[in-house]
Amino acid sequence: MAPSVMQLNCSCNNYPWGKTGKGSLAARLCAQTPDTGFKIDDTKEYAEMWMGDYPELPAKVLKTGEDLHKVIDDDKEHLLGKSCVQKFGPVLPFLPKVLSIQKALPLQIHPDKDLAARLHSEDPEKYTDDNHKPEIAVALGPFEVFAGWKPTSDIEALFRNLEPLKRFLPEQVAHFDNETLKSVCQNILKSSDEIIKATQEQLGKLPKESFGKQSYVLDLLPRLQSQYSVEDPGNLVALCTMNFMTLSAGDAIYIPADAPHAYLSGDIIECMARSNNVINTGFCPRADRDNIDLFINALTFGPHSAEETMLPSSKSARGQHGKTLEYAPPMSEFNMLKINLKGGEKEVITPICGPSVFIVTSGSGSMVTSGETHELKEGYVFFLGQGTEVMYESETGMEVYTAYAE
């Protein structure tokens, strides 16, 4: 029988949008786990630290070197709980990550379950599972993101009033609604490089007053152009139709399946349903863009404001000493706990009827469970089997993020 508490050895990938070398929090946290051989190369970008059992970048049990997926599969009901296995199968139903973002990720959506099943059946090498991928992102510091749609009135104001954008409106638009927005996005994404470039150059010459309360578009436009190109249609879709948000540490957003988003900068904890399916259409070279009709037809049109995109936290009843906040997205695969201890404080998390994975994002302390004490330091990652009561203590302060399912 596998132990219910296992320290994990996780890995980082090297997408070009990640932060470089020791500037990447994901890399620094990954390097903290002892005896892994991971060393930071200051010439490489480090984008994501994965902390789950997904086969592309699986965590390993630190003590044995075994893949976490194999350990779980060999002892699934003991580690996951019978209810969790019945609902989600013999796997972790969630995939937590740390992301360190230097420049914009591709403008993307994640397919819902029906579309994911079809895409996986048609092209299993590209779409490697048949699951949906709603996700949350919790800021660990300043975090810039494009997420969801602006209010319709704000989008309409730009496209009706700014001459360079009028070319993307469908003919004879009496009422600007979500179908209009869908057509606008399609027209932008299908335009030639020359049209996209000309539109951006024309927008850049307009006075700020032309944009009303959305004058930030002019501030961000050169930045996005420098990251990819003046021919990238993602610049126009993101700036003119999507919410631009700047979050602070502890703020969170929820991204449902089929909702557009693009993270721009910062360090975050991200957690999603167990999937790696993505459809990209901007903030990437043309050769890396997916089918535009596929992207457009999959789009959903909520949330429709920055406020609707936010995921609030609340005091969690699972923390017996009141040191725990909970993020509860409207999905069944996971919730997220944030445990924040000051020096000399402790917290007890009541047993969870399912698996959990946690990471220490700052500070140090200890964890006591089943009569055993485990040292905790920044960057340490642990898997906890179902039914495990945990007490956290810290003499100097510590912050812990835990994803769990029931």
C-alpha cells in the first residue's frame, strides 16, 4: 500500500513566453526540492512547473522516482477515494501548475467536453485527451491578463467610432450583439497580414481621446507588437474585444471552457481540469495558429465583464484555526485552498474525501500528519491521499496552496 503522504519531484517546461533563468519563479520553486538534479540555466526560459500526473510532464515521487500516475493507479481507491474514482476515474482530476510569464501566451480557448472528445478522436496526437479544461489562475504578485469579453457597449464604442476598426464590422449592423462580436473576431482573424498591419498603424496614430475610457489600448499596442508582430491579429482581438485586467497577489479569475484568454505577465498558481487541449489563434507565429473556424465556432460569450471574470475567495470551513481561504470555481474537478500563516501560527485542515496536491509558495515550516512531521520549505510539493488530516506550523511565516477534489 502506497503512503498517503508523498513529497513530489516536479519539472518545468521551456516555452518561449516564460521568464528567463532565475527570474522565473516556476524555476526557482522547482529547484528547491532536494536531490532532483534540476539546475537553472540562466540562458533558458522556464514557463510552467507541473504538479500532477498528466503524462506529458508527470510529477514523480521523490523518494522512489516512480511516476505519480503509476503509484496512484496501483492503489487508486486508497489514495483517491472510492467516490473520486467513480466520478473521475483512476487519475488526479486536476492539474496544478506554477506559471512565470514574461510575455503574452497565445490567445487561446480550451474546448468543452463534446468538442474535446471529437478533436481527440480525429487527432489524438494534437489533442491528447477527451476532457474539457476550465481553469483558475491565482496571482502570486502583479498579474496582467486578457480574459473574457468586455461589456458589449465598450466593444461597440470602439468598432463604431474608430475608423480603422469599422472594416471588421459585418454589413448593416443595427444592433451590436454577441453574433456581431463573433463576426468581428472572425473578420479580424481571417484578414491578411497587410490589413492587420495597416489597422494597427492607423490606430496608433489616433489621439487618446478617441478611445474614451479605453485609452489603455494605445499604451499596450506597441508592447504587444514588440512581443510578436504588427501583423498579429491577436493584438486587435485582445485589445479591442477582451477585458484587460491587472490583478494583485491573492486575486483570482475563472476561465470556463471555450472562453478566450491570454496571460500577459506575472507569476501565478494555475489549476485546471485534467487536460492539455488548447486552440490557439493569436500571439504566436502564423504556422502555430489553429483553424480559425474551429476557434470561432467554439467560442462562448460569457463572462462579459472584468467583474464576471473574477473568482472570489472566502474563509474555508476546512481550516480549524481560520487561516485558510478557499477558491471554489463552478466546476466539479477541484477547489483551491490558500493557507497563510504568520510566525508562530498553525492551521489544521480537516480530512478531505479525495486527493490533494500542495505547494509551499513562500516561507517555511512543518506539516504533521499521522504522527509524522515533514519539513516544509519554499518550493516543496506534496501529494496527500484522501482522508488525511494535516496540521501546518511555522515559526517565521508560510504560504501554501492546495488543490483538492472530492
